[in-house]
Amino acid sequence: MKAILLSVLVLSSGVAAEYPAQKINRADSVRFGQTQAEIERMLKAKAVPDNSGIGRPNKDFVLSHHGIKLEFDSGRLENITFNAEFDFNIPIVAFIESWRNLDAIGGIRITSGIKKPNFLEYLAAWEARAKKLGIRRYDGNELLKEGEYSVRATEQKFMDMIHISFGPERSTGKGGSWGSGCSIFFLTPDEASLYGRKPGTVDTISVTCDEFNTHARQQ
């Protein structure tokens, strides 16, 4: 009954109201699907075109602001990246589905500069919570379905990352997939030396909402 009521409220309240408010500092909050113009007014800053090499003209924009990076797709907030200087005492709770969020679990939580072994302890608690809620881990080759997630790790000289994908996923049409998820990047020894920080600690955490990703969608 609660789920039905939530769906009714979501449909009647507009796109941005579908997702919970994510604090990006002690004063300001954003939501997935919130308009670029509204966030620019709130932060008194302008987003700029994504010049990463994969940004699409007039569609993909980026706004960096005091420890966070906000990415917009066609005028809507689609990705939030929390950089190392972000205050991780603020929980990451951008998703409607509570099991997806990176908030405190009992006495375990993500902290600034958390080391990879400690993050893996947090991840184990996160997975245990998901399992208790009936969520299934699936690391096979098929597209994820609703109520499923996968965890993939990449540990190389120039990249140390854990990516958690959430179902449902959709096909890119080229053998890949699109979907919501979060990526946790740890500092490699080379990066740590360059920035004067400790290797193996969290560098950035990104969360993305596929609902507002217009790649490979009919507009």
C-alpha cells in the first residue's frame, strides 16, 4: 500500500520531486532530474559544456562547486560526483530505493579518506542489507532486472575502481548497457604521489540516474 501511495505522489508531483534531496553542503540540496537552470540559480554558478571528449553539444553540461561535480543531460541533473574534499559526514542518499544509497549501516559508514579495506567492509554490510531486503546480486552477462545489482572491480596501474550497477538495465545496442549505479574510485600510488595524498583511499564517488540519461533513447 505504501509503495502504491508513493507512486501516486511521485506521478503527481513532477519529475524533480521523484527523487530525495541530496545535500551537497550544509545549506544546499539537489535532486536527480532537477533542472539545470534551477540549480544554477541556487548555486549562483553556471554549468559549462562537457569537454571530456564524449560530451554532446547542447546536451551535456558540467557544474563543479566546492567538492562536488554535477552533470546535466538535456537540462536535467543526471550524475553527482562527490570529490575527496566533500564532507562525507553528509550521507549519499540520492536514490528513492533505500537499498541503493550509501548511507550509514549500523555503525559502519563512509568517511573522508576511507581506505579501500574499510570501504570493502562497508560494501559487505551494504550487500547484506540489500540481501535482507530481497535484492539479488547478479554478476552474469545478461542485463540486470529490477531488484538486481552487480559489483565489478577494476584494479590497474592507472585505475582502481569499484562499480555497482543497479537494475533494470537497457542495451546500448552495441553489446553494452545503460543503467543507474555508483562508481567508487581509489587513489592509485601514482595519483597519490601526484596529489600528495595517501594511496588506496577514496578519491571520488559518483552516482548516476539512468532515467535522465538520453543516450540511445527515443526523444
